[in-house]
Amino acid sequence: MSHTSPPSETLIKTKNLTKRFGRVLANDAINFKVKRGEIYALLGENGAGKSTLMNMLSGVYTPDEGEIRVHGKRVFFRSPEDSIRCGIGMIYQHFKLIEVMTALENIIIGHRENLFVTTPKIRRRVLEIARRYGLPLDPDKKVYDMSVGEKQTVEIMKVLYRGADILILDEPTAVLTPQEIKNLFAILRRMKEEGCGVIIITHKLHEVMEISDWVTVLRKGQNVGSVKTSETSYKQLADLMVGRSLDLSIEHVHIEEKTPVLEVRGLTLTDHEHVKKIDSVSFTLFSGEVLGVAGISGSGQKELCEALAGLYPVHAGKIFYKGENIVGLSSREIIDKGITMSFIPEDRLGMGLVASMDLTDNVILKDYYRSPGPFVDRKSAQEKTIKIIEDFNIQTPGPHHPVKLLSGGNIQKVLLGREIMSRPHLLITAYPTRGLDIASSYLIYDYINREKKKGTPILYVGEDLDVLLELCDRIMVLCDGKVTGVVDTDETTKETLGLLMAGETLESIERMNA
Amino acid sequence: MIQIVKKGETSKKKKILIHISALSFALLTASLFILIMGHSPLKVYLSMIQGAFGTSYRLSETIVKTIPLVITSLGIALAFRMKFWNIGAEGQIIMGAFGASWFALSYPHLPSWILLPLMALGGLIGGGLWALIPAFFRARFRTNETIFTLMLNYIALKWITYLQNGPWKDPGALGFPKIPNFHEHAVLPRLFGIHIGWLIALVLVALSALFINRTKKGYEIQVIGESENTARYAGINVPGTILTTIFLSGALCGLTGMIEASAINKTLSVEITGGVGYTAIITAWLANLKEPLIIVVSFLFAAMIQGSSYIQMAFQIPQSAAEILQGLILFFVLGSEFFIRYRIHIRRNPVKGVS
């Protein structure tokens, strides 16, 4: 790592960088600059060209036109190897770590200098780097024992060990808890002080405002503006991103008349190793209500949703739907009662959609069996699909396009569209906006509110606390499978939610405040 | 430096082009081999074609070899659609033939119109039940079906060997271990000079295509093949569907056994399959599990087998040499699948980033 140059030195400079994929102009003459000791946020909707730009900087793609200069010298990257040699390290959203190896082994893999995998010298050097940047690192911990945050630390360490002084992070906060995000930001600030240049790709505006010094907004492959973070606002950034003025408030619908629809009493779920995933949880969901479920990922949200949909065996407790206990019913019997679940797992296509099938075959996934006779009724299914495409404004060449070829946002719209079109009596939705850009996210909040106005009770499992507070009527917080508190969104704060998520109870918080 | 990159979709035109060039390379390589043996490659190839299609008798022989390949491929494709790797077709054919033979040997004097349907039933049930064993363990205990189905092939084979040497041994064969020949009532009739199996195969192709593409069960099979979790989420009875599908898959293979025993061998023997159970895995896969293509691929395969057995006689080439030709063709065609799925990037002199 060279720190001989003056602090305000330009690390990366691109000039008219252009990349085409077939007829699609992914990056159109992008000019972009990264200076030492500053954090840059790269903002843009899905498909705006953020990843293309970063992939050119990290040597994955070769530009069609334009030039990249690193430390003032023009470079031609032919592989990621070339780019890291110039000090550019990319941290991908999906970690590329070997689960059965330790942190240290993962850090030096592919970069060892002699026959022995880990020498005391290498170990000292790794720990030295970790200390300098304030990275909490346990070199001997196996990756499979690590939390998501720890894995990310190893990824960062990997590129630092290879001498990177320019760090590119692709949506680093998407999978982190609020506490882990705080830690990550502390690390990034430390790097900035140490003279690194940091680029973070994101579409979470409040994070941009919190961490970055400069913001560059891409739209449709073009750089539509680079602004100083301290001189801009949420509104200006969102408008730049979308290209039109956007209403950034989530409507909060109040429904007066409420009757209990779903009553969960003492629900306990255990996995096959008899570990309690949900521990005597009780709650009531009313009609015309959005009940939020908050919690660190893995607190039992997934299991709770699956149990309600009849996909997870119930160990103890009862689930009453309109007075009837639905525990023990098959998932099809529960679907027939109008309880629908749209669960967006981390990879979007895992459950809920069949990747290689076309839109139409995905739309009929949950009601194909209702048509009379032994044959699948694809004719009426196609009409329904066309209606969903129109209603939800899905970008697709047609109803017979495979869903795996759609963009993430459109895939999610297909899933949610199918669930809402089935006129549900109870909507369970988990992470419906995960990985979506702003415009699509707000569209989905609108659809949820529209359902709410019809009186449909909605269980909304979310991760963005700001959204949960705005969208939901009440929020139930889970920690380790237990309910630590149910709060009214009108009467609570983000801090309280954070403490509940960490395992405090409402009583203990009150005592703290007293 | 060579880099291997996964391709997205490959266009139909390109796929055909890749397959054709693979075939050309195979023939080219085989030519060298034929030259070394002292024959003219062109002559050998022409007589291969002659051997497969040259006379109406040879053509009918090729069709007779196509029939078991088509029906077995259909059975295998059904299981493969669900990502159930049934490589036990060989055993299912044998057990189907066993079921059919039991009827043929037990009730030889029943009229054909009763005996043949009974034998077909015996074939369907024999193959179906044999496939049901690994399906049950997969559905119930998530065992790996690949090894399981493979091992059952050997058990089925040894079962016939036992019958041949023991309980079903033909007393009239002068001590030679063989099972008695079927009564003529137990032999499939002919239509246009070829046993009626060809008509059965064509009907089954149409039915299979209809089943997988149009019916609800077919849809469920495809969903399970993509993801069992998604299938559960959609309310599909996953273990139940696995059991029915694999029973059907095995039953189709079993029917092949019945046809071969009845129309070709006119008895049950250990050579009943002629390796069809394995060859059909290749044909099903090359046909991309699509029913109409299965006919085409199976026919070409049968032609290749028929043609190479002809050149054995015509050129006095040993059987092993003909098999080498077959192997070369297979090697190139299957190998070319790689180029359909992946692309190769060749980068010259990986220089340093700064220049």
C-alpha cells in the first residue's frame, strides 16, 4: 500500500466510460472521480448501471469506450486480478467465502506466498491490518460459525490484505442488522481516516446521508449528478434517481372498525434439532390492520410465516382463524381459506416462484387445481397474467416470458401481484421490498395500503424500521423466537424498537428511562 | 489464459450448429481410426447408412431397435422432469419383462386378446413397483435415488439369472439354463411388417406429451422438479406426486420389457434389455426431455447401432471396432453439450494492469 501521495490525491478517474450489452447502453460516457480519504455513494435504481460501472472498475467487464485512470495512470483491466493489483477491492453483496475454513485461511486464500498456508508472520500481518482499520476479527473462527456482519468483515479484510486502498462495496447493508450497520460504518470512517477511498453502492437514502461525503446518481446509464452530501436532501436525491418528483411519504391508512381475524395463542415451533424457533408467541391480528413484525434476521420470522401458511409443523399452541383452529390443516386447505403468504426469501426465487417457468405458469401456481377436469386451464390464466402485468406495471416482453429473466423488482411484483389478485382474506408478506429500488418499493407500499383499505388484515415482516413505523399500525418485535413487545407505531420510537430487537422488554426499557 | 463462462440461453440455430459440428468432428476422428485399420472411411460410412436404411428389412430392423429406446426414454424423461435421477430403467425393464413372462408362462393357452393385455399389465406393474422402492425411500427418508436405482439393476439381473437356472429352467433344453419359449399366443402381432410396438410407442409419445404439458399432474411434476419447497408452498402433495410419477416412469420402462420379451426374444432372458436402459438415458437427455424429439434421437441412435453391426459383417471389422465408432460419436455429441452451456474465453498474455 502506498501512502506517499498527498491526501487530496485522485485515486480513480473515469473519462467517458461506456459499456454496451447488445443494443442496451448500460453505461453512457460516465465521468466519475474518487479521491483519497472520502466516501462516495453511488445511487441509482435497479438497472441504472451502478453494477456495470463498478464491474468495469473491478476488471470484470472491459469498457467499450473511454478510459480509467488509477493513481493518475491509465489502466486496462483484463481481469479482477489486474484491478486488485492496482489497489481496487470489490466487496460483493453475496459473500464468496469458504464455509469450512477459518477467517485467516479465507483471507489469504489464492494469495499465499509459500508452501505453508498460515505462518506466524502472515498472521501477525493480518492482525496488524485489522487493528489499523479497527476491524473486529477472530482469525481462527470458522466461517460457518459467523454472523453475516462477521463474514462481511472477513471479505473486507481479504481485499485489504491484498493491499487495496480503494474499496467498492455493493449494497453492503442489505443483509445487516442496525447494530451491524453501525459497526460497518465505523469501519468505513476509519478507512477514510487512513486515506482510503470508499465507494458504496446503495439505494437506501438515509444511509447515503449518514455515511457519504459525495453522492453520484446514475439513471439509465448516465451520470445525472454528483453532489456534496452536506448540500443535498433526501428529496433532491430521490428526484434525481427517479427522474421525476416523487412523494416520499408512505400513506398511513386508519381503519376504525376492527374485528379480530387471526388469534395466535402460545405458539411454539421447534426445528428438527428441537431448538425453539418460536417460543410461546401470542398475538391478535385485526381486520384492516397492518401488523409489523420486526427483529434481527433469524429471530423466527420465517418460521412464524411458514407455520401460519401450514408449511412448518406446530409443536404447541393454537392458531385461530375466524375462530377456527387451523393448526394441522394442510397448506392447500389454508390456501383455500384465503390465507396467502408472499414470502420473499433472500434469493427471491427460492419459494413462491418457479424460476424457469413463464409468468402464466407462475400465476396459476396456487390455484391451478381449482379448474374442473384433469387439465390445467392456461387460457383464463393468461388473461389473469395480462391483467397483473398491466395492474402492476411489470416490465416483460409478454405473459410467456420466463420469470428468471425478469429484473428483481419485476419478479417481486409478479409474486405480490399473484397474491393480491387472489383476493386474500389474510395477507402475510415478508420482506416484499428487499432489494427493490425506491419507486418499486413505494408502489408495493401502495398495494399493501390498498388491501388494508379493503379491510384485509396484513402481517408485514420487514427490516427497514423507518418503513415499519410509517406503514404499520402496530409492531410486534421478535427476539430469539420470543415476543419482546408489541407497540403502537404512533407511540413508539426507533430507539425503543432497536432495544426490543436486542432482547430488552418494554418493562426493562421503562425502568431504564425512569 | 482460458476462462470458462456460463452462457445464458443458446439459440436453437446455434444448438443445431454445435451438434452438427460435433458429429462432423466425430466422423473425422473415426476416419483416422478406420484408415489405420486399412479401410476407406467414406466407404465404411456409406455402408453404415446402407446397413441402417439400405433395404426395407434393414430399415425395419432399425425401427425395431428404435421402439424400446423411445418408450424407455419416455419413462426416464418423466422422472428427469422431476429431477428424480432414475438410472434404474435397466432393472425396471427386466422386472417388467418378468411380470409379463409370469402371465405368459402361467396361462399360455389363454387367447391372445386376453393374454397380451394381461402381459402388458404385468409389465407395467413389474416395472412400476420396482421403481417404487427407491421412490418410497426418497420421498420418505430423502435417500439418494441415483445409487439406489442403479443397484436395483443388478438385483433384477441376478433375479432373472436365478430363475433361468432354478425354478423357471426349461426342462426341454437339455440342461441348458434357459427359460421356456412363449406360446405363440403370447407374441405381439405385426402391423405393416413390424411388430405392433411401434404403434404403442407413437401413442405413448402423444400421451406423455399431453400428460406433462397439459395436465395438472404434469404441472405439479414440473414444479417439484424446479423446487420442492415451492411445491410445498403451493400446496402440492410432494411425496404423493413423487410416488405416482416414479411408478409411471418405471411402468413405461416395464412395458418396454414386456414388448421386448413378447415380440423379440419370445422368452425371458438376461439379455432382454440389450443395454437399452442405459442408452435411453442418453437419448432422453439429448432430446432435452422433449417427447417428439425423443423419437428423432432414438431413431438416429438405433440407426447408428444397426449400421455399425452391419459394417462388422461387410468389412470383417471386429465388434469392438464398431463399438469404438459408436463411442466416438457419443463422446463428441455429449461433449458438445459443454459448448451449449458454457463459453470459453481465451485471453492472450495476461499482462499487468498498468500499461
